[in-house]
Amino acid sequence: MKKIIYFILIFNLLNISFKDLNAQESVVLSIDETYIVEDYIFSVDIKTNLVENLVGFQFKINFNQAFFVENIDVGNELTSSSLTYNIDNENQSIIFVYADVNNPLSSEELSILNLEFRAPSVIENQKQQLLSLDQTFHREFVFMSEDFQLSKTNNVGQNFLDLTKAMIGDVNLDGVITLIDVALIQLHIALLDTLEGISFRVADIDNDESLDIIDAARIQLYIAELIDSL
């Protein structure tokens, strides 16, 4: 009788260990800090923390009604044809469903989705919340072991950093406008460096989609307080 009890205890311990090795307890979704200005098209990557052999997921996010969804795509390692999504613009939400058992994914930090938004024409606050995880929708991430056994977790958290409004003229995004910002434009014009994304946009003072000495000169005038605004 004692041997049977010992056997059951050992079996349960082994079974617990097997589950721990093959099931991920939780997943955290995150987006990095992102800078925006008015009427600017920008993208955010939704990432996960450490995952092993991820083959599918489903969850729902809500997005700020002031922002318009321009485009949705999967991360570089995911299969675009395996993603299904449903945008509800009336309720500012998106449901994502993804499954691909032929392409298990393992990474310390995995980009699973790329969302492109257009910022509103007026941004009143310095910080803006863009995304939140809908807690009422059934969230699930599915993993597959080497012997094709599936496990899942619905313990999904979020770490969605707020958007930050950038200042026109603040090319290096340090919160102040200085001669360094002028110098960065000059380096770009001289083809010694390249400004891209939000840095290019805030450097383009006259918003003509090109950088030239006029943009640099206007910042100099602003620093010297010869003009009141950019």
C-alpha cells in the first residue's frame, strides 16, 4: 500500500514538472514609447515577453478614439496569411486571431503585430494612451511542444506605454530645442547622417516633406527669439 502511495506521489510530481516544462504561465503584451505630432502616421509594434514554441493567440484591444487605424500587419517572423482580425471602428476595438502550427516561434522578445495609426489634427495633452487590453474578451496564447502537444495560457498582461507628443524643431527628442537640433539637420543635408520617422517630421519645419537650410534657419531664429513659434 505504501509503495502504491509513493508511486502516485512520484507520478504527480513528474506530471507537474512535465506541465511546467511545456506550458507557459503568462504572457505580457507591450509597446515601446512612441513619439507623435499632429496628423502624423506612425506605427507601433505589439511585442511579447519570452515565448517558446508559440503557435497561436487570440485577444482584443481597445484603441483611443482620437486615432484612426491605417494598416495592420504581422511581425516579421509570423505568417501573414495565418492572421484574422476584426476592426470595430464604432467601439474602437480590434480582435486578433492567429494560428500556425507549422511555424512555432521562440524569442526573448517577439514582435507579433504592427499597427499603423494616424494621429489627430489636434493633440492637446503631452501624453496619450493609445491601446488597452480588453479584459472581457477571452485571451489565449497557445504553445506546442516538440512532440506536438498543445498547451495554453489565458494569463495575458499588458505594458502599453503612452504616446508622447513631440515638439516641432526638437529633432533629437530630448524635450528642448537647441543648436544640436540645427546641427542634425545640417548633417542630414550634407548626407553625413540620415533623419527618419518622427525625427524627420519634427525637423521639417515648413512641412514640405524635405529638409533644407530653411528648416535649419527657422530653428536658429526661434532659438534667438526672433520668431515666437515654429
